[in-house]
Amino acid sequence: MDQVTKTPGWQDEIVVLLRSHGINPTTQRVTIGRIILSAYRHLSADQVLKAVNEDKHFVSKATVYNTLNLFAKRKLVREVFVDPSKVFYDSNTSPHYHIYNEDTGELIDLEADQLEVTGIPDLPANTVETGIDVIVRVHNRNRSVLN
Amino acid sequence: MDQVTKTPGWQDEIVVLLRSHGINPTTQRVTIGRIILSAYRHLSADQVLKAVNEDKHFVSKATVYNTLNLFAKRKLVREVFVDPSKVFYDSNTSPHYHIYNEDTGELIDLEADQLEVTGIPDLPANTVETGIDVIVRVHNRNRSVLN
DNA sequence: CTGCTTGCAAAGGCTTTGCAGAACA
DNA sequence: TGTTCTGCAAAGCCTTTGCAAGCAG
């Protein structure tokens, strides 16, 4: 995780990656790309913003949001909706599913070859499938059952 | 759908249903219950608010939100997160999944006996599964591929 | 120069909350 | 009379947007 930011050549790889997806690699975009694209991660916009500022590379909140939206539109990251209060951005773009811990907010990948979804019926007329999300929701065992 | 609100006895059934889930059946709660519990429906809080006011039963926005949260906590409805901008409340509480049309916002039930999820690996230590969400995302065919 | 980017601050949309008045037992 | 509930308005969060200044080619 911290190894990544120190590895020489990573910045160039990010630059190439951004260009190959039609994105002009500005300083801010490369900084954000290094945070989220250099390993499989699940981060909210706020977590990206914090991570960016920890590394003393200052990027504004607006740019973080705009950049993550751009990355999503260009399929560099996938938006994951598990919690109504915030979007997670997932840099693993291969087919896979998730385990979501509702207590900790932690999101874990389930590769598609482990888990299978069968029996999907016909889709409504004139519609095309764009993807299947599977979320296995869990909570910590040592939790009160009461509300 | 409109038949429901005219059927004699429905209000009493809603009252019984609320009581059986530990909910004090106030006028507003029964009104909201008749909107969302009398048939399988997927509605956002805003849609419930609109439906309530169409029928000339005025319930405030705060009460709609509070009541839907209460229904969810008492398992009368299930919260569905498919769109980061709003929560859907689903009155079908039996095990099932969803097809979500990203163009229309329409949500369609997929009964659990049609669709099967297999190969769920071990959960993280000390966690308990609370449910599995499956969302088949679709969009309308006649849509531009470009952004 | 000209167009794309950034960043601040303001605006927006959905949801929650504080609190006073109302309803109910 | 005490408790629960409602509803208004305000506040809170996350996210988007307007716009002026900055940067690149």
C-alpha cells in the first residue's frame, strides 16, 4: 500500500493507463490514480480526499469528485452502491462480487469464479443487461440483536 | 393498486399487521401502510409522500421518513440500495432479488426460486450473514453508447 | 490565444433531528 | 396527566455546479 507510492515507474504506468482510457493525465488525476488504481481498493470519495491530503499532495474536494466520476465513466473504476450514504469506488474492474460488513463498512472482493449466479430469467423487452451486482451483507457476531 | 384502497377491511388488516410487528397503528402509519404494504411495491420516500398526498391524506415529510425507517427496522419493508441518490422501500419481504432499469428507475422482483447464488465462500471470522442482494442492472436498448 | 482544469464557495437533493404542539391512554 | 406521535423548520451529509483564475499547447 505504501510500497506502491514509492515504487519507481508507477507514475508512468498510471499516466499510460489514463491515456489509454482517453484521460488527459494531469497532476491531480495522476495523484488520485496512484491512490486508487495502483492496487485493488474500495474507497469512498472522502477516503480518497483524505488519502490524497495525507500524502501532502493537495487536491480539492471538487476535483476528487470530478475525477472519480471521470474514472468511472471511462471504466477505470466501478461504482459500488452498498450504503445509501456514500458511493464506493472499486479499482478492481474484473467481474466480481462483494461482501459488505455493515458494522465496519469494509468491502471484500469475491471473485466471479468463486460465486455463481444462475437462473436469470428473461429481461424486460428492449433492455440490455449492463451488469450484475451481488452483495453478501454481514455483521459482526458480537452485536446486540435489539435495536 | 387503486382497488386496494377501496377494499373494505384492508385498513383493519394493516392495523393487525402493524400491531403484529410491534408498531402502534396511528392514522399516519396506517395511511402509509396502505400505500406500501397492501401490495408488493418499490417506492422511494418521496414517492410515498406523493402517493399519500394524492389521496388527500396529508402526512408530513418527516413522518413519512420516520415511518419508513420504523417499518424497515421492524422488517415490514426492506431497504433496497440501487441508486446512490435515494433508498427504495420494498414491501416484498420474502427472499428475492431485483432487476433495476437504470434508465427508468424501475425495480422488478426476481423470486429466489428463479435465481440461485452458489459458491459463497467462507465469511470473515466472527461475522454473520444478514442477507444477499442481487441486482441485475439493465438499460433501455435504444440508448446512445456514448457519454 | 484558446481550450481544458482546478478549486473555492455556493447550491442541491435526500434524510435526519430538535422541539413545540397535538393526540391518545 | 404522562407518554407517544406529528409536523414544521432547520440542520446535516454527500455530491454537484458556477465561475474565475491557472495551465498547457
